[in-house]
Amino acid sequence: MSYPQVRRRRRRRYLVVLVIVVVVAAVAYAVTRAASEGKVRREYLDRAMAFAAAESDLAERLADMVLRLEQIGRPGMAAVLDDLQQDTSDLARQLEDFGRPPDDLGPADRYLAIAAARWRDGIAGVRTGLLSLSEAAMDEEGREALRRGLVDLEVGDTAFAGFLAGLTEEDLTGPGRDFPAVAFVPAGGESLFDAESLAERLILSPGLGVLENVAVSDLHLDPAPIGEEVGLPVVPVSDSLDAEVTVANRGTVRAVAVQVVLELVTQEATVTRFEETVGVLEPGALATVTFPGLPAEPGGLYEIVVSLPATDDDPSDDRVSFTFIRNRSG
């Protein structure tokens, strides 16, 4: 055998080996790339499903609020709307952080982005409209904001349906994946989510309107009265006489800088005046302020008058008085 023939056979073997190596490398690259693309797809779909589940929960909260408007009143309505606005805004921002979707899911992703933005804007409009109408039933700007908000919510629902339509059956039903239906304006419930109908409910339900009413709820002395004398409570002698006054927000809106005045009136009609302020009082909330060291001498006849100088919608509960005798020492 000649050397040239041997060299040719060796070259052929080298070529075969090289071809095999190239093929194996190409297959490995294809498998790795497919696995990587599959991972990216799964991560995107998992995030999209979590987003959809969160929006579905918010849609259910909105529906529950609309159904129970008369029961929850204006404070409950305002609290739900505030939460919905914050949460839909947060979800819309989170969606922007998803990153680029797989190429074939680009059109579906655009539908999802539209849904997030319209749901966010829709809730903002509904909130503005309902709160405005609860303050002024004939507010046309409030009605228009409510109408636009409801339209935005419906557009968001339609866009989300377009997102789901852009997914494959495997995308929708993969292991551990079950995309929820999201409808802020549910099919068949359009009459409930009608701007004129909602405005009418706000008008007809007193609890959904604005009511400003802060009341003096309780007056407590320390030490407390023990027994009576000539039909009047007797407060025992002590190192200090303190008064605790509880005020309650019985209205439907937040009260701010609530001034509480206590006047100690003597038998000779001299008046000592004290003032305290409650910074913020939410609807339904109570707050207690203390007036320490009231100058009530032993043996005297006194009247404590607690009042709220600010005017509100129900002045009948803005004043409380208490007459007592301070016991003599010993």
C-alpha cells in the first residue's frame, strides 16, 4: 500500500468524524435552544397567568361592591375603589416588567398590555365618577367620568379575550396552568354596570351620599362619681381630676382637624376653657382626648360642657354637659 492511499483514507475518516461532531453540535445547540425558548415561554405564560388571576380577583371585588352598594355605604364604597385603583395601577406597572415575550406571542402580549391599561384607566374613571356623584347627584362631569370608566373596563375585557385567543391550547392548559376569565363588566350584568343606573342608586340611597357628622360620644371623669348629694353626682377628692372625651365620626366622609372644647363652669358662673384637636377621624371611627388637671375645688358645684364648634349635618349630638359636686376633703 502506498503512503498517498493511507493518507487519503485517514483524511476521509477525519472528515467523517468532523461531520459527526458538527451534526452532534448542531443537534445539541438545537435542543438547548428549544429548551431555552420553552423555558422563556413557560415563564412568560406563568407571569401572565398570575397577572390574570390578580385582575380576576379585582373584577370580583368590583362586582361585589356594585351588588352591595346600599349595604356598604359610602365609606365602604370609597375604600374598595381606593384599593382597586391602587392595585390595577400596580398590576399595569408590573406587566411592563415582563420583558419581551416569545416572538409568536407578540400580538397576544399587545392585547394583554391594552387590557391592563384600560382596566387601570377604567377603575380610575369609575372611582372619580362614583365619588363625585355621591357628593353631587347631578354632577355631569361625574356622570361622564363614570361612563368613560365603564367603557374602558369593557374594552379591557375584550382585549383580554383577544390575548387568550392568541394562545395555543397547550399554552392555556399546560401543567399547573389554568387561565381565569377576567370580566370587570360581566356578561349579563350590563344593567348593573350602567352609568345611569348607578347614578340613580346613589341618589336613592342616603348612605351613599356625603354626610358630615362628628359627635360627642362619651364623657368620663377620673375619678368617677361615687354616690349622690341633693340629686347630683359626687366626684371624690383626688390629686387630680381628669376628663376623657370620646368623639365619633357618624358621617360618611373623613373628618380632619376636629376641634374638641371642654368648659368647666363654676357655681359663680366663671368659665375655664380647654381645647384639644383630633387630627383625622375616618367614618365609623372613635377617638379619645384627655383634659387633665381640671381645677374643680372640694365642695364646689360644677358643670362640664363638651362641644364641637365646627358645624355639620347633625348638630344635635355636638354637645354634652355634666353637672356634679366635688366632695369635700376628709
